[in-house]
Amino acid sequence: MTAVSRITWPRASFVGFDRIWNELDTAFTNSVDNTNVFPRHNIIKVDEEVYHIELALAGYSREDLDVELEDGVMVITGEKEDESVEYLHKGISTKKFRRTFRLNENVEVADATFVDGLLTVVLKHIVPEDKQAVSIKIK
């Protein structure tokens, strides 16, 4: 029995929650088959509103990388142009990759920097005014 087949059975009981089940399917599938492990990354909570995602990308340059945000999903891709180098041993991977991160609806990508082989994406959690706590004056 696969991870996907284990979690599909309750769908009939939850009408209108297809997106949640699809997210769970993707999460379990990726964790079981290990297809989404490169590049290695850290998720750092800087404070209550700011997060950093760091990806270890030794061997890549800025021009090899792309960060896109569409419909709440941040996609980081990388593709190194094949150089005409004869390697005696190639231990640093520069393979093509696609890494996705599902973001909360109130999380925005604020910045992205690439320094010393480390891509850092800065995320900010911004609560809309209509959802912020409001102090009610008592009369």
C-alpha cells in the first residue's frame, strides 16, 4: 500500500476539501519517494513575522537560478549550463532542480539573495488590517 492510497479513503467524507487532500498527497508522496531532497535547505524563523529559506547551491551562479511565486506556491529552479570540463571526480552536484514551497495566503516573498553558494529567500507574514486584533473602547 502506498502513502497516497492510505490517505485517499476519507475524501468521500469531506466535500470541498480537494485542495487540502492534494497538498497531503503531494507531501506524503515526496516524503516517501525522496524525489524532493535536492538541494538541501533550512527554514529559519527570524521572528514572529519574518522567515528565511536557505538553499545550499554550491557550484551555481545567480544566472542559473530562478525564484517564482504563483498562486501561493514559491518555486525555486536551477539549471547549470553544461560546461565542457572533464571531471576526474564530480562530487558537487549541479543537476537541474525544481523545489516548491507552499506559502500561507498572508506570506509574501520580500527578498532573495545569493551569496557564497547560499540562496536566501526572505518571507514576511503580513496580517491584513481586517484580520488584525482590534482594541474595542469600552463606554
